[in-house]
Amino acid sequence: MRVVSHGGVGAGVESPCMSRKLTYKDYLKLPHDGNRYEILDGELWVNGSVDTKPQRVFRNLFVALEQHAESGRGEVSVVPAYIWFPDASDDTPSLLFIRADEEGSPDLAVKILTETTRRECHEKFGVQEYWIVDPEDDTIRILRLSGEKYERIIVGGNITSPLLPGFSVALKAIFAEPRYA
């Protein structure tokens, strides 16, 4: 196991910590000190600095999904909504969408990338779609469950989903720079 720091004091520094993989229970014990902590594949990742572009992308995508949900089609959850997959590392998605007629696992999980991400636990627990949003490259990868495995969907000009009938948002709108008066 290693602790990896990204941004802020000690950026890029790795230090050995423990010989076991960390879990969600370990994540719950982490301090609330302003750093962003993630446990990915049993390793603790510490992100000290905040980049505004992922926040802007998150906001734009949240607004688009929320507008879609307002017509009674479902609910958007801003994580931490504490979706929990037993025995999985903490790969908490950024946004969840649960259709109005569904219960159980979310239908859609959206992860705004900071460094790395995992998808296996989402496949295992039947999340129908997993969107991986990369603000650095202005891309969104859509993984759609087909049987027990995800297949990659090519995203063109607009983002759509069979899980969200009538939902459509321009990819460029998600990554749009703010307009100041």
C-alpha cells in the first residue's frame, strides 16, 4: 500500500504506509482537513489542491441532468450520497441518477476524473451506465452494461442515454468556459 499525494504540499511524494489494502471503512476514518482523499484499489490518494475546471464540468453536467430529472423522470444525487459496494475500494462517483421507476443500484454513475478511476465494482453491482468525465481532455466515455460487462459507447456532439429518454446535452456545453459580463 502507498500514499500518493497530488498537488499541494508534498505533491508527487509516495510513502509506504501499510501492507494491507484499504477499504471503505478506512475511508470513513480519514480526517476532514480540506484535502481530497480517495482509496483506489486499496491505495490512499491525497489531492491537496483544487482545480476549478473539474468543478465547472461537474456543475454543467449536474445542471443538465437536474433539468432532465425535474420532469419526474428520476433523481440526481450529488455524491457523497454514500452509495456503498461491499468490499470495494472507494471509487465514489461524482453524480448518480436513479430513474423514478427503479430501486436499488443507481442506473447511471458519473465519475469526474481527478487521477484514476475503476469500473469493476459498478459492473458487478449492475449500474446500467457509467460515465467517466475527463476535464483535462474534454471527453466523456460512456460505458453501458451489456450482460455482465460494460461496452464503450462513442460520444459525438450530444450526450444521450436510453436510460434518460428525452435527455440530450451538447458535449461542448459540459466543458464550456464561464462567460463573464
